[in-house]
Amino acid sequence: MTEIATEAIVATRSGRVRGRISDGIAVFLGIPYAAAPFGPHRFRRPARVQPWDGVRDALAYGPTAPKAPFPPPMDRLLPDPDVPGTECLNLNVWAPADGAVCPVMVWIHGGSLRNGSSCPPAYDGSAFARDGVVLVSLNYRLGVEGFGVFPDAPTNLGLRDQIAALEWVRDNIAAFGGDPGNVTVFGESAGSISIGALLTSPYAEGLFRRAVLQSGAPTAQPRDAAARPTRAVAKRLRIPATAEAFAAADPKRLLDAQVAVSRSGAPIGNGIGFTIAVDGDTVPRDPLSALHAGAAAGIDVMLGYNAEEYRLWFVPTGMLEKINGLTLRLALAKFRVPGRTVQAYRAAWPQAVPGELLGIIATDRLLRLPLNRLADARLPARTWLYEFAWRSPVDRLGACHALEIGFVFDTLASPDGRALAGDAPPQPLADMMHRAWVAFAATGDPGWPAWDPTRPVMRFDAPASELVHAPRAAELAAWP
């Protein structure tokens, strides 16, 4: 029987906030961790929140960062709520209401650095709080607001927002029952890529103890390359590529131009996508190179990917059928995939149609290969690998990108959980995955062997999961 909700009041360093307690879980939504990034704070580092008197309601999700909706058909599969308002640098907390000191998990959402928020029902943290974790989710600046590169503004503002949120966790989470000395950051897609940068950023040092990277290998671009989307938007608007000029532009025109230049800029696409910049400051050097060189060796890391990441983009859009032998060859040439590598994949997947073969190769190039090599490079540091292999019956999506999120959060019954996984997904698999993430946050051990020269990978699937060693070894060995 569901309890009647009661109020909970917690004192933060900026002021007191009012949340709700229901079924033993305290929930606080929309707490600002930095000042609204507009007016004098537009295109500037996150500024401190102005303290408030009295008790501030934290009963509803706060404003989301400026963004355009996903275009059809992705809007049906990836709900992206929009909450109006300027105080978009806010976060949410789910905590056990029993007063115990708990490990903390901080979720960083994906969305190609231009979409997403902390609001989708699939990101509800109740199951984590139910199982003894304080769950924090956050919003950060997106697109040109967060990852524009200008001569007159700091770089990587969205990443700086994430760091500011982690500082808020360090300074305030004990009041919610969280242990500031036991913080795990986890994120998917662009959230995972962000964590790759956080692992090597001097500003994030000491702010978390463990990290989970879901379907996003660490990557960043030199400053000039990272500025391409900014220059393209400026060209479309016919304005200088400066923060001053962008701040004066009509917000809707700015978003429209951003959409136009980044269309198809998904992880597998031809558009101009926003990236993290190697700026010598927040990101001193390429994160993947830094991690290979031993950065973050003292942090426990779990890495993972979905077996058929590509199907989220290839199937709903019809691209799977549009790709023929000629377009496959052109794409492989564009991405400089060696001939011997292609031969290895053709031998391993003789029945694959051209679109499937391209997707398999792209998934391995962008995720499986770099994450395997990163795990190798981190030895003897503590690293775990997983593969999510359960195939959704929805629209031939298979084990596609983002499908694992509902299993990790144990939110398969949510609207967005059902959109990807259908109406009858395997709950025992969600129980297993959710339990592994909780165990990793609590103890640093998700429940299977850490990476070693035998390359153990936990393959999550239904009706049964299994530990496999060195999966796809022949194909991965064919890469230079």
C-alpha cells in the first residue's frame, strides 16, 4: 500500500529546500546548483547560486537547458521533455528516508551534447534510493550554449556545469544522507563521453571515486576542430562566431540554425556534431590518450556497450535498407577502414546485408574497440567490462543504443522504457543489472571478474546472462 506523501526539509549551503517523502524515499527536484546561465552569466563559467531565505520548494523538475526536440521518428523513441525557465542548472535527489549514510550515484544524461535532460521518466531514481543509494541527476548547458567555442568565452561550459554539480554534491549531499567520499558518476552516450573528460580534468579531481561509462568512449577534439559547429551556426545566421554576437541573436533562430547544421550528427551520421574541446584548461589533453597514459588509475571504472548500438539510428530511419554495396564501400573508405579489417568482418558476418555490416563495423570502431583497448591500457587498474545483448522486439531495434538505461534504472514500466523495450521486457534482467550498478557504487565490485589478460566481459541477456572472454577477438585483432 502506497504511503501518503509527507514533506521533507533539508538545509543546503544556499538555503533550505522542501521535498516529498513517499514509500520511504525522499525526493527533491529542481534544486539549483549554479546561477541561471543567462544575462550577465551567458557564455560564462557557472556562477554561485544566490542564497535564499525561507524554504524553497523542490517538488517539480526544474527548467531544462535550451534545446530543440528530436526529429521524427527519434522523438517517439527518445522522449525529451522541455521545461521552460532560465534556471536550467539544476539537479534532483532521490534518497532513502531512513537516515542511513549511503553511497552516491550521479547520473549525466546523453543526447549528443545538444539534447536531453534529467527529466525523462526512465531516469527516475526511486529504485536506486529503494536499494540504498542516493541518486543525483543533473541538467547542463547543451549545444552552442554549452559546447560552443568562441574567442571571447570559456570553452566546455557544459562540462564546467557538470563539475559545478559535482562540487554541489561534495558540499551538500551529506545533508541528504549521501557519503561525499563514495561518489560514482555514471552516464550514457554523450554523458559517458563527458565522464571520459571528467576522469582527466584537473577540476574534477577528488570529486568522485568510481565511474561507469555506458555506450560512449572518451573522445574530444582540438579546439579548432571543436569550433566547427560554432562557425557553421554563425555562417548560417550571418553573424560573427563570437559569444557576444550569439548572445544577441534571437534564441529560436539560434536553435533552428543549430538543428540545421547538426542534422544527422548522431554518433553514426554525416552532420556536424558538438564535441568536447581539448582546451588546455578543463581538458588539458585528449582524454583517451591521457587515460592510456595512466590518468585516473586510482578510480574504479566500469565500461560497456550494447551489442547493436547502430540499430537505433539505422532501423527507424530506414537507413538499414538504403545502404547498398556502393554506399557501404564509400562509407568504409570515408572512415578509412582497412581492407583486411573489412574482410575479417565479412568472414565473421557472411549473412549481414550492407547496412548491417556497416553498423557492426561502426559500433566496434566507435565503442567496442576503444573500450577494449582502454581496459587493456588501464591494467593493473581496476576496470570491468560489460556488453548488453538483449534484443528488443520493438520495430527491429535489437540491442540498440540507449536500450540498457531502463534496465539499469529499473524503470522498464516508464513510458520511455516501454518505447524502446516494449510491453513485456525481462524484469529479471533489470533486477540483475540494477543490482550490479548498486553493488559497484557501494563496494567497487559489480559482481564479475575485473579486466585481466583473459578479457572477461559480462554479457547481459535474457533468459540468461553469462561471462564471456575476449568476445569478437578475431574482428578486433583485424584493426590496426
